[in-house]
Amino acid sequence: MKIKAGEIVSIRHYSGSSPFKSVVFEAEENIITIKLTKEFVIFNLFEGDPIVLTFETGGEVYNISCTLHEVNTKQAAIKLKVDNIEQMAEKRKSERYPVSLYADVRLKGYSKKETATIRNMSSDGMMICTKAKFELENELELDLYIDNSLIFLIAQVIWKINGKHNIEYGLRSLYPNLNAKNVVKRHLQNLKDEQDRFLRNLKGV
């Protein structure tokens, strides 16, 4: 599977409330250059940001989890480093879905909040990127902004990696009841459905 120059794609970034249309300018091994349209004026783009790129081929819709590699204001373009490619349809019980979401995070029981972005997520856990320093097994409180709603979550740190721009954490979600877990499942499904509809409408599929 390969994305080609001229391909119509949709982009989701946490500073926008909905996907945006874009076009692939260049496509290399794992670097994709995207032309910025006027809609990107509202975006606050920073190197290291998570971005979800969605494209359609052979009647199937695919997500690409990407990292913002470079912003070129002169050429009105951004370069995305591909993290992985996975089909939008769920293939296992708890698939991690590529996302670009914003959250406030803090150590459980403390009031000081730190900013974080979420790169992938399932109903059972997520990967977040933040400059805040936490330890393994710490329990965190998150105010997550998803699907135009604010969701409060508690999660436990199960792994951490020092990245170039931020610290990456793998979290396991801790729910007080099944209903809270179903709320997250529903919002993630809404994200999937919206991304799918948006791209298919663009291409007239």
C-alpha cells in the first residue's frame, strides 16, 4: 500500500474540531509532504505533534498515525513522518486507534495540570505525549477533549519513553464502572465514523 503525490486525504489535528481536506505533494519512504490549505490558518502546528492522515484506496479507508516532522511556511506545506498504517475497521478486541487529541493531565489527587496530546487510544488505554514527569504505576487524572465533549478519565502509567520533543507514556484506563468505558467507546466510534464520512464525501465514493 502506497500513498501517491496528488492523493486527496483528510487531516486531523488536535487544534481543529473536525477533519480538513488536504493533498499529498510528495511521498517518500516514510515522509509525506502535505500542502496546507486556507483551513490550516486556525491550526497551531508544532514539531512532534500527533496527526492522523486518512486516505481511501480500493474501497477501503485507512488511517495513518503520523508525527509532524517539519513546518515549511514559505511553501505552505508540512512534512509528516509515518508512524504506522492500520485499517480503520477494528480487527481485535481492543485496537489502538490513531488520534490527535488534547488533554489536561495531572497526578491523581493533585491540582497542578500539565498539557498533553494523545497519539493513539482504545477503550482500554492510550499513549500520551507531554513534558510532565511521571513515574511507572502513577495514577493520573485526565480531562480529555474528544468529539466536542470533555471526558474525565483515570489511568495508570505502564510504560514511559523519553522522546525528542516530549516524554511518551503508555496508560491503562481505570474505569469506575462499565458505563464510563462505554462512553469512551462511543466517542471513539464517532471519530472513526466522522473521518470515514468526511473522506468519502470529498472523493465522492
